[in-house]
Amino acid sequence: MLRVVASLTLCLSFGSCDASTQGDVAPASRVGDADDVAPTVGDEPLAGGLASLDELGHAVVAALNARDAEALVALAIDEAEYTGRLFPAIATHPGAESMGRDLLWDMHIRQSRDDMQRALGRHGGANLSFVRFEPRRTVRRAGVVFHERPHLVVRGEDGAEHTLQILASLVEHESTQTFKLLGFRDHD
């Protein structure tokens, strides 16, 4: 059971728990479902979402430079959206709902906050400039695009580009083109 919880927590943190969903392919409907309509997260923009990935990247780097944990937290999905309307898109693993949204949020946010603090310790105040995000994979589910495990490419004071691995997934709400972070990860 502990192994299932650990695996589920890790994949929820990255925004991808459905092994059958690859790339831009939507998960297939299950035969015999009472409602064969795929889940959707609705048309409301992400709460506090930014207008582009570049804007999100600049905000992340500005908060790192300022060593501003509150600003970083504000860039991430909050508990209400995680456990509410975004949960069907985030947690597509069959065991996720049975574990409970609140428990999964609690495990996610603890890991994310710990990783955010490590990122601030390593990169905070470094006078970095945002260059780009390099997501490793993009997955679409329920009206949301997850740009998974992105590298945050920055330029240091020395003028050289550096790759930081401090983010889980970038969350893009397709219908409103608003962007937030799923959370923080300082490792793979």
C-alpha cells in the first residue's frame, strides 16, 4: 500500500498519472460508463493565472531573484483548484479518488513546499534572467495542457545559460490561455 501511495503521489506531483495517456492523445472513454462525456475543468480561467508561459517564467525568476516564497506560492495551483475542478485532469489514476483529494493535496503540497525552499536556498538572489521553458512532454486532459517536468532555462550574471530543474508541471488552461505551476520539484 505504501508503494502505491508513493507512486501515486509522485505522478500527481508531475501532473500525469494516466500511463495510457501519451503525448497529446486524450484518454479513451471506458465502455459502459454512465456518462461517456470526458471530464472537463470548465471555462473559468485559472485563479491568478498568467497570460503566457513567458510571463509565468519571468514571474518565477523574479520571485527567485527576490527570494520571495509568497510570490512563488502564488504562481502555483492552490488547494481549491487542485482538489476541485482540476482534480480529474491531475489525478487520472484509478486509485486517486479512493485515496481522497485532501490526502493527495496534503502530500503534494508538503513535497512542493519543501522543494520550493530548496530551490530558494540554491538559486534565490542569484540575479537570473528568464530565457525559456523546455518541457519534456506535453499532455492534454480535460481542457488542460500539462507541460511536464520542464527545465527552467535562465541566464546567469556570467551571461551563460543554466538549466534549473525546480518545477513539476506547467499548467495551461486551454480555453482561457491562463498558466500556473502545478508545484515545485528539485529532482526527477
